[in-house]
Amino acid sequence: MVWGSWPTATERLAHQLGQAQAADRRVTEAKKASARQGPNSADLEPAEYRRQQRAYVQTPEYQAADRELLAAVVLSKAHDAALLRSARKLLARRADGRRPPRRLPQLRILPGGHVPQWWMNTLNTTYAGIWRAIPTPGPELRLGSPDDPLIQEVAAQARLLQASRVGYRGRAGLYEAYHPDGTVEGGEPVDPVRGLGPEMSRHANLLLGRGTGIRISPARTEEARQMHTDYFAVWDRSRAYAAAVITLLHARS
């Protein structure tokens, strides 16, 4: 079906956002259901809780709840990734003065809603393609003044998504090889490789397996914490970006 107007295309995107939000709520519900079935740490002594928890994870009930939770998480990620691709595509088309696309990226689910294990494994491994879908700030500026709050909100959400991608890609660069010494400080980093710069030396030490441990550099702990936060926020930020795009497109329709 060919969409005849931008209001129609925007409503389709809003519907897709609603689907992604519903998928996120199902994750929360699955987590609560799983927690209710297991032993309650508040009612048991620590040793007894650990004993019951070890027994519980071997039961068919736990395995069924765990698979249901995993399926909910994977479906939510797939919805968010498809939503982000759709929002980016619509915004770019509108900014270029082009007609709405014939269709938007959609989550493909097998008939009957079956979620096979191989499909879940694939989406978990690829993060549902979310990192390739992250937009760059800029197209929204062709739809109005930089001082427009609607323009600013879309740009701000795009920058947050960029920070999430930096958090995902930059985590490996925070680690260093070191010699643990059993103290709170943890020990000293491995000596740099002669003739190499600091970053190349750090990478070479890790690659060569020098030292007896691997850690995040103490000087970069706060940076690592922020990267961790940004990385896991990408799913929520995808929905926030789509919501901002929808608001802007409605205003420009």
C-alpha cells in the first residue's frame, strides 16, 4: 500500500512506537512473574535462600519462565531496532522534501508468534542491528530553526543515541593488563612496550597476555561507568528518539 500523505506515515510510526512500548512492558511483566515463582530472599536466611535458589533453577518452571523472559527481551529489542530505523528513515525523507516511503522497517515474526531459539540467539548476538540504525544529528535542522524546541529535542535524543554507540564501541578500550597485588588499589599496570605509544602499548599488552590480570584502568572508572550507563540506555533512547520525531513530524504535517 502506498501512503498518500505525511500525516498517515506519521501515524504509522506512532503505531510502531506503541508496539515497542508494549513490548517493553511485557519484559517488565515477565521479570516480575519470574521473580514471584522463585524463593524470596527477604523471607530466608542467606544460606537457605542460596540452597533453594540452586534447586529452583533446575526446575521446569524456572526454565519455562527463563525462556519466556528471554523471548520478551529479544522481541523488545527487535521492536526498538525496527522503530529506530523507521524514525530515522521518515525524518530523512521529510527533511529532503521527499514523499513518504512505501513501507517502514518492521519486526518480522514467524506465523503463530513462535520464537525459536536460533532466532533469539541471532538477535542477541547482533543486538537486533540497533547500532547500525543509530542516526546522526542534523536532518531535523532542515525542518526549522535551531531554536525550535521540537528541533532541539530531536537533536538531543540523537546525541544521546550517539553516546550509547560510543559506550558500546568504547568499552574494550578501557581495559589494561596489570599485576594484581591483593591490595585495595589492585596492583600496577604492565610496563609499556618499548617503541609504542600508550594506546598501542596497552592494546599490545592485552593481545600478548602480559601481566596476570585484566582490569579497567582505575583512572577511567568514571568513564567506564558512564559508558555502561549509555550502552544499556540505547533501547529506551530509541523510543524517546522516535517519540521526538513523531512530535516534530506532526507539527510539520
